[in-house]
Amino acid sequence: MKENVIKVKSYQFALKIVKLTKLLKEKKTEAAIINQLLRSGTSIGANVEEAIAGISKAEFSMKLSISYKEAKETLYWLKLLKDTGTISSEDYNFYYQDCDEILRILWAILKKTRMSGK
């Protein structure tokens, strides 16, 4: 069976976000930011899973759209952490690259889905 790239990448990214939030808790980072980052960063993959299990093309597209929005939100929280000096630019770039790749894949899937069938 062929590996689902977005499913794998979004899950691997969620694992990284969970580890990052654990480190941020140790650094006594603002809990609200940690919770938002954890929620949005893990929601990407959860919505990908729901999209894959979707019954209709519309449901598939809607869930992937939510994944895309969650990835954009995750980038916001990461940028905020970088700009407040909570994480280094190097750490930011590490997470940014993964999240940006996920965004590009989701966008390509959404474009293809909207032009044709699931």
C-alpha cells in the first residue's frame, strides 16, 4: 500500500510540536501560548485523518481546509515565540520548514480536489 505523504508528515510534525511544548513548559513559557501551539500543531494531522475518512468530496475538502488553516495558525504561534525570544531563529526555522512543506502539500491537494474528484 502506498504511503500517504501528508498523513505521515502531519503526524511527524505533531510529534515535534508535542516535544516542543514540553520544553516550553520547562522554560515557564506562557501557558496560553503553549496550549494554542499544541492545539493547532496537532490538529493538522487530526484533520488530515478525518479528511481521509471522509465520505464525500466536500467533507474531504473541508477537513483539509481546516488542516491548512491550523498549519497557518501554528506558524503564527511559532513566529510569536521566535519574536519574543522564547525560541531561537534556528529552532523557528526547523519547525517553519516542516510546517511550510505541509502547507504546500495541503494546498496542492486542495487545488487538485477542487478541480476534480477526490
